[in-house]
Amino acid sequence: MHRKRAFYIGRFQPYHLGHNSIINRIADEVDEVVIGIGSAQKSHSPSDPFTAGERVMMIRNALEKEKVPNYALPIEDIQQNSLWVSHVLSRTPLFDVVYSNNPLVIQLFEEAGIPVKQSPMYQREQYSGTRIRKKMIEDNDWRHLVPDAVADIIDEIDGITRLKNVSRTDID
Amino acid sequence: MHRKRAFYIGRFQPYHLGHNSIINRIADEVDEVVIGIGSAQKSHSPSDPFTAGERVMMIRNALEKEKVPNYALPIEDIQQNSLWVSHVLSRTPLFDVVYSNNPLVIQLFEEAGIPVKQSPMYQREQYSGTRIRKKMIEDNDWRHLVPDAVADIIDEIDGITRLKNVSRTDID
Amino acid sequence: MHRKRAFYIGRFQPYHLGHNSIINRIADEVDEVVIGIGSAQKSHSPSDPFTAGERVMMIRNALEKEKVPNYALPIEDIQQNSLWVSHVLSRTPLFDVVYSNNPLVIQLFEEAGIPVKQSPMYQREQYSGTRIRKKMIEDNDWRHLVPDAVADIIDEIDGITRLKNVSRTDID
Amino acid sequence: MHRKRAFYIGRFQPYHLGHNSIINRIADEVDEVVIGIGSAQKSHSPSDPFTAGERVMMIRNALEKEKVPNYALPIEDIQQNSLWVSHVLSRTPLFDVVYSNNPLVIQLFEEAGIPVKQSPMYQREQYSGTRIRKKMIEDNDWRHLVPDAVADIIDEIDGITRLKNVSRTDID
Amino acid sequence: MHRKRAFYIGRFQPYHLGHNSIINRIADEVDEVVIGIGSAQKSHSPSDPFTAGERVMMIRNALEKEKVPNYALPIEDIQQNSLWVSHVLSRTPLFDVVYSNNPLVIQLFEEAGIPVKQSPMYQREQYSGTRIRKKMIEDNDWRHLVPDAVADIIDEIDGITRLKNVSRTDID
Amino acid sequence: MHRKRAFYIGRFQPYHLGHNSIINRIADEVDEVVIGIGSAQKSHSPSDPFTAGERVMMIRNALEKEKVPNYALPIEDIQQNSLWVSHVLSRTPLFDVVYSNNPLVIQLFEEAGIPVKQSPMYQREQYSGTRIRKKMIEDNDWRHLVPDAVADIIDEIDGITRLKNVSRTDID
């Protein structure tokens, strides 16, 4: 029997409760969610501190409790928009629909004839990767903004120290 | 609580019962198995007919029945052996041990200080990707050599036609 | 008999009447014009909406009426200035002279010992890719700024919709 | 008015009368022929002696006398079959049909939903790049196997000397 | 007998007396200094005017008088921070310690378990690549800020003309 | 005063007495020898066991006793012959002449207008990288075929074990 699958892509730096809310709501409409981890090749930078492998762990552990059947798969950036849909399709299980609010993602999938739906809404001011990373650097509380499992992983890899270090400008 | 994880890499063209036997035996010794899908960028060739996404599906569906906690993650080839371990580590969850019988894989992980164990044995003459692809091309029976879920996926994507076509030499 | 050829490079996003005027004037001085389509790998972005193939069509169709013997050839960006002249030379027919007002292009060709002439002038405030793309996004009239053949192609590929979509910021 | 276009790809090392015959016959069925010059990045090797730019010149000059409306466009190899059709489409004008006898090319375009027809026949034993390059290296006559314009270009670039040199094994 | 080696990385655009002072002080503490020339692939741009080969010459000639045993080796940028340490290690002789004040460099080497020390201090306002290139463009005196050997090489390659040209904006 | 420099390229897997003899004889004719370490990105394979950094060390230490002023610089493979000379020139100090017996190297430098001389002769049957690596794998004596300093480095990095391991076929 064919399983209906949806594709959702993000950078997940880190995976937060906003993402978690979206994925759960997408899961209500399909059998499985294919989660693309964008900019998979990036890590150790102020806007992309975590490796693809670390982000795979975050998503897997966070969704384990939620019982959302999912695939969390790294998608490396490709420097050519015209190849991007083929690139995604070659690295993911077959999916039936894309959920996205990103205009470029929508345009590229639509040109390829793949159905796109608007992502479920969530409080974007509250849950934002940029805002969470800023809190991490400034030692403000960020833990209530991510699933517990994500906070545990960030602690285990000493992620806050890493983020703070790579965010400093050259010292002297 | 820390979960003990093992890493195992293969090309899985296709994922067969030999692989399945290895993964199950590794799973007896650790909490989770991180399965690297090598040569992830390859597909549509006689020795690498299936895309990374198709191989992710094969592994996931085959192991679903087995209840082996696993991550099946594409690993693209990198043209520099000296960078390969870092490449793998950046795309995978943390793991404690590598299972491999491949001398290059063993050497590279050992130089990096990561423990390597010999893979569990299986009947390599019987279960071999090369042999299975040859049977597929020659219309001999191959279905008993792969998990049922893998045969289903190959049928769904019309994989035998694809393999036969890309294996023909230029016609005239 | 040797044909005298000139090389001219641009991004042509889109090909407009300023470009057309330059090429026509270069054509007065040589037998054939080799037109390099720069950033060939780019498309579907606010500053580079059209693919290399679409830009080839624009140039070819626009110049068909003008009877300017020309080659319109995609040139992908290369990340090393020191290799750029060799890169261009390997992808183009032999040429005798370069027409350019771009200081980097001039410097690189001159270091390689290839003669460079200043491009013919045209009204740069009037005819500018940036200005034309802005008009396209804002629904102001842009058709009088490009050759008729170019407007036809942009309509055929629904280029204005594409440009508008990829130029929107992330919606919510 | 829409022009019907066909796509044909080859390496054209060199462009010979067999290719010329095919292109002419394809031209009978469409308005324009888009000619992809494969392995565009290769040159100066025994099997790929000529640069993409040199091959563009060969094709253009040979077809000038034939009055076949055509685009001769370099297509670089891409190491991923799953991206190859998108790669071709992004660098070429829109086309309606592909002519090919290459099983991989056929399979990839058919999976992408693009119509493929078998290439017109010609005497492949007689006209073959491999055979022509062998004749060039061994100082046997090859000129009757290529269009006159191609022989002229090979002379102009001293192509036989280049091919002989890059085909020698390391001397001592 | 094992020689103690230190690694120091910079872009050296150009190599100036601040760098020279650091290298000399590092040389007091080790037997040999391995000097990584970063962004080796870059040249002919306003912030990176000199090729890797030119920078090798600058360093070699400047240090010849100083009698500091050293290796000056080009290190190309790699787009993945997680691979960067392996990349450096594969292109350099074995070293025992890294000297750096760059937070990213420090973080990456420390994650890899390689000891890092703070670089010796020097007058950064006085000796700065940015400041020296600005002086070069504006015809202010820069020669007292670099070793004599470096000034000689910049003259020999006509480096000031190159820097001025690539720093101009598009003329018309 | 201008120093006359020669360029010589090899893979140096490992650097042996044949290479050493060539470099010494080239050094009789110029002031400095620029030694390109080809296939710099390769290591840990049966034909390319040593990293670029290890090969830099071999050459440097071997030539230290000989007092040959030299630069040993890694040159990564580039997949386009037409760009190769520019690639070499951008990573090396200026040189006046190339010494090579490799037909492709000769052809590429001659097309670029750079003088090429034949390399000095040596006993190629005796001193050959292939033959030395075979002896290493088979535990035959190889030490008399390389400079003492090279043997020391190979011991220090446990190079024989590495070569043997990466040369084994997959075990089971």
C-alpha cells in the first residue's frame, strides 16, 4: 500500500518548537514526513553552528516521543537553482506534496510540477533560529524554545561553547 | 542516557539479505545502528542503479519489521581519502564503533582513533550486489535474495527496466 | 580565410537594447562576435532569474533580425580569477580582441596578453539589467527596453511570474 | 510562432560526416537542432583532444554550408546521472524531442517525461571518432571522413600534433 | 630526532612586518614553522590581489634573511568547516602546536584535540593587510610596512597596477 | 637580481633516488627548483599512499643535505587539461623553464608558450614508484632506493602498514 509522504525543508539551526509544531501538523495529513536538513555541509559558523549529523539526532530524538513517522535527511546546498529539485528528489524517498512558505522553494517545485502547500503557521517571532542563537550567545534562556531532547544534545556536544567561540570576532 | 551506536557503511545496490543479517547482528551489540549509504550521488548506472533516496526507502522499510533502531543516511563520495572520516562524522550522529571488513575504511577510521570491529560474517557468494544485479539483468530470480520490502520498492520504481536500460551498450 | 572575432561578456539578465547596441557596434569592426553568457550556472534568483539556455535563446532571436554573425555561449563562473581566462578560451572559438569596460576582465585578459578594447558606449542609466528587473517586479513597463524577441521569450517562459516569486521574501 | 526543436548530444571528437548526416536528417523533421557538445570540460587527451570552443567552431562552420538552423552548446559532464537532465535543460533553449541511441540518455530523458526518438542511422564503422583519431595518430588519411570546414579548423589549431603528443606514453 | 613544528595560518595579502614579527617569535619556541597560506585559490581581487605562488615567494624571500626554518604552503579554502582541520593536516608536515588568535581556527583545532596557543602580539593597527592595500591603491607609502623582499616582488609582478585595476568599479 | 627557476612535477609516491638525481642535475642549471607535488589531494590508496604534507616533508628533508634551493609545493589535480597550466602558475613562484618527459605536460606548457626541456635521465627500471611500492607491500627491501630521510619519515608515519592495509582487497 502506498504511503502518502510530505516533504518539508529547513536548516534546523537548531530544531525548535516551531519546527516541531509544523511537522506534527503536517503529520496529521500524511503517513510520513520527509524532513530535508538544508545547508547540510555547513557547521561551526554563527548562523550554522551544528553539523548535519547533530541536526539529524536533534530531529530524531525530538520526534521519537511524538511518534511521527519521519525521515530526517541531509540535503547539501547546490549552487544551481535549476538543479535543486532533481538534487532533492535523488536524495529522498518519493513524496507526494511539499509544504513550504519559502518563495524560491515553492517556485522551483511548482516549475517541476510537484504540488506545494503552504506550511502550517506558528509563532515565528517566538520560535526563530536567529533569535534562539542570539539567546545562546548572550546567555539568555533558550531551553524552553526547543524540545527537551534538543537541549540535551546541545549540552552533550557542548554546543553553546562552540557557538560562542565561532561567533566571536578575531581577538588580539 | 547515552545510547551506544555503531556505524556500518555500504552501497546497498540493492539492500539485500546479507546486509540485513549483518545489521541485525550489529544491532545485538549496540542500541542504534547508523547506516551510511555510500556513493550517495550515484544512480542510473550498471553498478549503481538506485538513487540514495530509493536506498533510504529500501533500508527503512526492510528494517521496520525487524525493529532495529537505525539511521540510514546518504554519504556522498569525497575524492580525498584524508578527509573521508571527517566527512562521515559531520553527516552522522555520534557513534562509538565502526563495523567494517573494508581495508581502506578500517585504516582510515583507525588512523582517526575510532574503534573498528570486523563485520559479522554472512554468505558472500550467495548475497552479493553484483550477483543480484546480474540476475536482474538476465531475468533470473533475485527476489529471494532481498527483503520483501526491497523487492516491492524496486517494482514500484520500475527498477529492473531502469537497470536493464542503463546496462545496455549503445545500440544502432 | 581567417575571420576576425571579438569577445564580449555579460550576464544578460535579460538581454536588453543596450547590449544589442554594443554588439551591433562591435560587429561593425569584426567578422563575428563571440558572446559569453556569464554566471551561466545561475537562474531563479532576483538578480539572475533566467537560465543560460533562456539567455541563449534571447540573444539568438534578437540578433537574427540584425544579421550579426555571432556565437552565444554559456560561461560558468569559476571561483579562481587566475584560471578565468583559460576557462573562457577553452569554451569559445578563437578570438582576436576583447571588448570590455569591466576592470577585472580587462586586467585578466591583459595579463594573458590578449588585446582589450573599451566597449562602445550606450545609455547605461536607461538600459540596465537591474533597472529592468525592478520594473518587471513592480509591473512597470519594461518591454520598450528589450528587443521584441526577448519580450516574447520572457512571456513564453512566464518569466515575470518567476522573477516576482523568487524576489519575494519568505511569506507567513 | 513556436519553433519545433530537437536535441542531439555527442562528444564530437571530432565532428565527422556521420554526425553531419544525422543532424541533417533531424533537421528535416524540426525547425532547429540544439546540439549538445558533451564532456565540454575535456580536451588535450587521446580520446578528447579538442576543446569545447574548437568543437563549437567545427560544428558551426560545417553546418553553415548546410543551412541547418542550429545551436551548438557545450555541456559539461556532471557526476550525477540523476541531475543530468536538469543540467542539460538549464543550458539549452527549450526543445520538444530528443534524438539518441544512447541507452543512458534515453532512460534519463524518458524518466523525465521528455519524448525520445531513435537517431537516424549512418555507417558507424566508417564514421567513428575513435577510428578517425586512430587514423590521425597513424598518419592515415582522415580528411574524407570529416566536413572540409572541420579539416580546416584542425589544421589551423595544429590539432594533429596535439593529438599525437598527448597520445604518446611517457618517453625516456 | 623529532623536530618540533608550529602551524600558523594567514592570508598574507601581502606578507607584512606584523606577520614577520609573529613568525620570528614563534620560531623562538619551535624548530620549524609551517606557514599555511589561506584562501590559496584567490587572487586578482581587491582583498586578495596576489596569487598563492606570489605569496609563497614573498614569505620565502622575507624569511631567508631571518634564517627561520619554515614551510610556506598554500591552503585552499574548503567550504565545510567540519572538514577543514583534516584538509590542513593532509597538506602540511606534521606539527605539534597551532598558533592562532582566530576564534574559528582555535575552535576547530581544539575540537580535533590539537593544542592551540595564542599568537604573539604585534601592532595590529599599524600592520594590517587591509590598511596596506588601501595605501597601495591611494598611492600612499606602504613600503616600510613590509619586508624589503616583499616590496621587491610586488614591484616585479607590477602588483600595484593589478590591485588598482581590480579595485576600480566598472567604468563607462 | 632575478633568480632563474625551473619547474619539475611528479607524484613522489614516494620521493626516491631517481627523483633526487633529476632534481640535483636540474639544480646545476638554475638557481632554484620549484617542485610540484602532483595529485596532492590523493593519499591512502595503493598507488598514492602518502599525503601531500608527508611528501613535502620527504622532499624537504632529502634535499636539506644536498643544499638545493627548492620549493616543494602541492598541486591538486584539476579535471580540465585546458586550465592546468594556469592552475600550476597560480600556485608556484615564477619560473623560467619546465623540465619534463611527460608528453601531456610538455604539450600543455608548449601551447602556453613556456619553454620545456627534457628531464635529465636516470635508471627508470631501478627507481620507480610502482616498483618501490610493490617491494614495500611484499616486504622486500626498498630502503636503498630512497634517500635516508625519506625512509625515516615513512617509518615515523608507519607508512608501510598503511600501504599494506589500503592495498588489501576486501577481506571476509
